[in-house]
Amino acid sequence: MSVIKLFFLTIFLSFFLFGCANQPKIKRCTDCHNQISFDKLHQQIDCTKCHQGNSKAFSKEEAHQNFLKHPDSLVVYQVCSGCHKLELDRFKNSLHYTYKTMISNTLKAFGIYKNISLQELKTFNYEKRLDKTSVVIDFLRRRCLLCHVDYEGEDYKNTRRGKGCLACHFDLLNHSIVKPTINHCLSCHYSSYIGWDYLGYSPHNWYEDYRSPFVEGKPPERPYGIEAYQLLKSIHYEKGLVCTDCHKKEEVMFGRNKIKCLDCHQNLSKKTHNQKTLSKYRCEVCHANFVNLDGKLSCILEFNPSLDDWYGLTVQESSEVEKFFDLLAKSPKLAKPLMKDKLTGKLKEGLWLCGLGERTFEKLFLGKDLYGKMCVLRKKNITIYYDEDLKLEGSLKKCISPHSIGKGNLFSPGGL
């Protein structure tokens, strides 16, 4: 080979090699986020399926273009349906998805007879000022519907969750797909609702004087937004049962095969559990250790709330309300009375501020269910004020199944 050819070959190779060396290297998401990993069944799902962004980028800025930190439920459903279409189709007819009973019962309490689901409520026009239906629906959408699977939950340590399927199947701390745990259930089923009572918890009232004292000079943690009394735990919890041991996929997701106490408790004492008794009374009437009740709830839509008016009542199990009053105390000019629509995620002017009356675990109300059986009742009177221009009153009454189950000493000495 001639000297000239060798010279040009050397120059060409130099350009080629140095050019390759200076090319930026494409990184995967996990090159930076190396603590994130899925199990074998889900590891083929690309990060961008849920979070969007650009997995073939050369820099952080490029990778995070159009990035979704918390994927919307519609995105999650689309990704999961690739393998779980049957489960999703069935789930969309369940009460955990439609919320139909809860919504319809609340509307009925105010004399509004509409049998609508969460999805239908989302498209409902409720912008008419001083219209009863519009006011109640605004109250529902912005203050009440905190626990449906398409909402991320209140901004407290134990109530934040993923959306859609991830509400029950995702570990936020470890970023992993999991089977539902008791902590997933409690991210919705806390406070005075069925769930907390299973662990023996009964929530404190909201007003400052009724809440927990300081511990070592500091207020106690409130991972669920409110402190709780520790009462008797359910005997089932003490025996090691978790929610999904009784409430299986067929019931929770598909709305069928609801478990009954007698499915497990078949060898009962005939003296106290004869057929006549069992046909007249639901099991919880005798076996509930306590019942969490909120007797009265009064709420007003405020457009210019003051700290003086709400002194001692800035904790209302609403992270939005807490953040507003915290900011109002520190920077009054920056505090805007806005509250999120829990169905659309959009902020809307006005804060629904509330007060509780008769929150207790010391009362028991009995009634009859649709089959004529004696049941434990939840009774709640709700009063809504629309900025002092409109007052609405509603009364809720329904049979419930307390999970604070014990050995049936309710009416014995020391019982409720």
C-alpha cells in the first residue's frame, strides 16, 4: 500500500473513530431510575406506556418531554387492558367503579331522584347558581367523592394512591405492581367508614379541642388526616385475616359472590343461633363491638373564608382545606379559595368547609333491611349552605355491616 493511501486511510479512520466516540449514548429510563423494577410478568411494559416521555432520548430534558408523573386512569386502563380486558370489562359494572348506590342515595337524601353513576355524573351540567341539584352535585364532586378509583386520594401519607387499576394494585413506595393489601383498602376505607373499625380505630372529631394532645411538644402524626381512638380490634383481624380473605375479586371487581358470615360460621350454637333468630337479625346486631357514626355534618361553600371564622376547625380530613388555611396564615395574599373537582381534576372557585356534630362510637341505631331483618343503621343529617344564600337539608339512613366484630358481648356488662 502506498504512503499516500495509508495517510488518507489513517485520516478517515481517525474521523470515524472520534466521531463515534463523541456520539451521545441512548439511555433507558432505568439507567437513571435504577431503583425501579417490575416483576417478571410486568417487566416488558415500557415506562412510556404509562408515563409517556421519550425512552430513546439522549438527555434528561428530552426524556421528560410530555412526562406524566401520575398517569391518568384512562391511560392506566388502556395499558392494563392489553392483558386484563375481561377483568376491566367486568369491573366497570361494579359498585367500586360506578359508585351508583352511594351517589343515588345521597341525591335521594336531598329529594333528588336520579339514579346515576360516577361516569354519568362526570358529564352532568351543574353550573346553575342556587339550583338545588347543581349545589348538591357540586358538593359531591368537590368535597365527597374522594375515594373513587379514578382519583389519587387526599394528600396524606396513607391515603395517596395510584389511579385506575393502580389504586388497588400499585405500591407507590416501591413502584411495583402488587396484589391488594389491607393498606390499599384503608386508603379509602378509613375514618368513620367501614374499614377502620376492623383495626379498632374510631376517628376523633375535627374541632381542635376534641383531638389528640401534643406528644413531646408536637402534634401526633395524621397519616389519614385525622387522629383516632384505639378500641377493640375485630376478632377476625386478631386471627390474622385481611380484607381479601373475605372480599375476593369476584365480589370487589365483578360485583358477585358476596360472602356471608354463615359461609364460614356453620357450626353455631343452636341455642342462641337458631333458625328463628338468624332469620330476624343480621349478625352485626349482636356481634359489632362499636359503630363509627357521624350524626351531623354542616357544610358551607365559602368564597372568602377567614381564619377567625374557622379557628380550631382547619383540620377537616381535607388536605386542600388544610393547605389553604396554612397558606392563609403565612401569606394571606397568595391564598386562593379553590377546590378540585374530584372527577375532572380541575380547580374551581370556592371551598366547601364543614363542621361535624355527634361523631361518636358510643351509639347504636337499629332498623330493618329490605328483607325485614334487624340491622345496624347509619344515620346522618347533612346541612348544606351555598354562601348563606341557600340552605339544603338531607337525611341519610342505611343499613351497614360494621367490621368491628367480636364475640357478641355487645349487650353484656362492659359492652356498648
